[in-house]
Amino acid sequence: MARTLSMLALAFAPVALAFGILDLPGATASTLSAVLAAESVALVAFTLLGGVVADRYARNRVLQASDWVTALVHVGLGLMLLTGHAPIGGLLVVSFLAGASGALVWPAMTGIIPQVVPPDALQEGNAVIGLGGNLARILGLVTGGIVVIAIGGGWALIGAGATFAVSGILVSLLPLASPPAQEARTSPAAELRAGWVEFRSRSWLWACVIQFSLIVMVWQAGNLVLGPVVAKESLGGARAWTTILTVESLGLVVGGLIAMRWQPRRPILAVVLLSFLSAPPYFLLGTGAPLAGVAVASFGLGAAIELLTVVWQTTMQREIPPASLSRVSSYDALGSLLLGPLGLVLAGPAADRYGAKPALVVCGIVMLVASTLTLLVPGVRNLRSTPSGPSGIPAPDSPADIGPVVGLPS
């Protein structure tokens, strides 16, 4: 329930923030880029710390703290937009705080699920949690879009803040008073080094994270800046963009339903193949396709993203020892988000200089090239799904995927 409420709150934010900022006097695509880049920079800067914190302390308390800080941040953003007192410096600071708080979420969520879900139902558990979140996302997009259209983005952001606060209360009720069992406590730096050893020893892991980094870079540029700009210029504004995001969310729900049953024998190969479906919406937006065509492609994107996310998360939870899972997940998150700020920083100026549509076509090309190159890594193609033992650690006869890591620091 807490995760569902968090997703409901998150669904309010993109439309409210994008069109709230674009409606400010003198605001441009570059203004939106700068604000979103501040949040993305904070996510990158603090995500490794988030992994250490989530492996050191009770993960429900970590999520609770993140929810409450995020609630305050969203209320602050909403008040700034409502009062009209929204200097760019203030927006950047508040957005940075939102990113710092959000950096705790992914490592803690990845680690907490094996603590509350039986090992033999891990993928189904991930799928059910994702399904609840995606249904909430649809509700949030619809209601958030209505609120933005009716009374503005400020109230939508305040509503999101209140929902995050309730989510924090629910998370605090989870019976997980103790941190996960792990080796004797050492310094944060030593714990990060131990997590890095786990991360770099699996070629399928770091290869896909490099792919995700490139895809997230152009996804953030396309979904958070370029897409809203094209929607505002030629598709009808906030209503059209809300429609696209809502249909994408319906795809997420369908992907979650499929993930409850489909367990590929080569899970990482399936993840990379599914990622090819990320490109079509950006090609269609960039070539001036009608709203209906973009919406259909966005449905496919949503289904593919949810399915690959569940398979990816389940594979990590089965292959990585529980005591270091949050730290390894933080390296996953760091690598995946590393180029996100660059995409956001470049998106606004690219739209202002060359046009948002050509920039979206470039986004689609980058996605296809990154996915194709990832298929060249043997570990990606060869890792097979294996059952987990009762502790969540891979069974002893699991095939190893450990080899030299070329080009990554020791």
C-alpha cells in the first residue's frame, strides 16, 4: 500500500512540474531542463550513500524518511508555483533536495522486497508490487492532469506531498525493526568497495547498467523535456501529454500482469530484447505522428519497461547476496542515472536551437544502438534463470558469470 501511494504521488509530479514551470513568465525549455537536471544530479551524487544506508539500517525506516522529506519538498514546490515566487535559484535548490531524498528509495526498495516476500514467489511479488504502483500511476496521471488543467500545477504538487506523507506513515508500520544481517560493520568506504566487487564480478550486470545509462539519458531528455515541449507546440498541451503518459501506464499494468507468469530461461537476454521497444515513441513524436500513433507506441513501451524491470530486479535479488544487495543496487542506480543530468542539460538547448522533434529522433537512435551493442556481451546472452535457496542466495550449482572486467576501475 505504501509503495502504491508513493507511485500515486510520483504520477502527479511530471505533468504538474513540467507545465507549471513552462507556464511561469519567461520560462523556456531550458528552464525546465535546469530544474530537472538539479534533481537528477542529486540522485547521482547520493545514490551510493543510499545503498550504504539501506544496508546498514532498517530499510523501512530509510523509506519512511525518504517519503517524509519528499513530501516537504513537493509542498514547497507547489507553494512556489502558487505564489508566483519561483526564482530559478529556489527551484534548483528544492529540486536538488528532492533528488537527494529520492536517492534512498531504489536501493532500499530492492533490498526490502526479499525480506517480505518468500524466495519461491520473488518474481510474483515484484510483479504484484509493480502492478499496484502502476494502477496508482494511472490514477495519479488522470487526476493530476485534471488538477493541472483545472487549477494549475501548484495544487497538484501539494497533493503529491500530502500523499507522500501518508506513504511514510504506512511504511513505518512494517515490522522490520532490525537492519539486514551482514558482515561485521566497517567504514562506509570499505562497504562501498565490497559492493563494487560484487557489482564488477558480473558482466551481465555492468554491461546492462551501461546500456541503461544511455537509455535513461535520452529517456529523461525525451519524457521530461522534449516530449512536453512537442505536446505543448503541436499536440494540444497538457491534456495530450497526460493522455500519452496514461496510455503508457496502462502498458505498465499489462507488463506487470505478464511478469506474474512469464519467467524467461535467459532473463538478461529478455531484458535487453525488451528494451528495443523503448525507441518507437520517440521516433513517432519526432516525425510528427498523430497522438493516437504515439499513444499506441507508448503502450508498448510501458509494457516492455515493466516486464524488463520485474525480470531485472528479480534476477538481481536472486544472484546478489542479501547483505550487499542494496549497495549493489545503488551501483546499478548510479550507473543507470549517471548520464541523466547530461540528457536534461542538453535537451532544453537542443530543443531551442534545433527543434524538439529532431532531438527526439536522436533519442530513439541512441536507444537502438545501446541495446544492440549490449547483446554482444556473452554474459548477457548466456545467464540462465536459477531457483533461489531459502536465504535468497543463488543455489550452489548456478552457472557463474565471473570474468575479467575490461575498462572498469578495480
